[in-house]
Amino acid sequence: MATYRDIQEDVRRRYGRAIKTCWIAHVTELNGLDLRPAPNRLSAAKRVNPCPPDVRPLIEDSMRRLGML
């Protein structure tokens, strides 16, 4: 399974965009994959930085390419 860093590097290499790990976690959750609890997350019910709609397809494409979806 790919790591968040692998996804970040893949998106940066293919699309020239820098993405946040919280965006990857949000897309992971939206696609029904399990998340581990983050020790620095303030609230389990609320996202401080949700993934922007224009970045979601880039992350999902990278996740498919790396075998996560």
C-alpha cells in the first residue's frame, strides 16, 4: 500500500501541485477506506482543512495508480 508521501510525490511529479496530507486523509475517508486516528486531530467530527474539489480527482487518480483504490 502506498504512503501519503508516495501520493504527494506522484501528484507533484504528474501535475505539479503540492498537496496536504489532510487532503489525502479526506479523500481516503470519502472513498470509504479506513483511517487511523491522528494524534494531532482536534475533533473527530470536524475537518479543519477539507480537500478542495479541484484537487480531489488528482489525488484519486494517484491513489488508483498506486493501488489504493
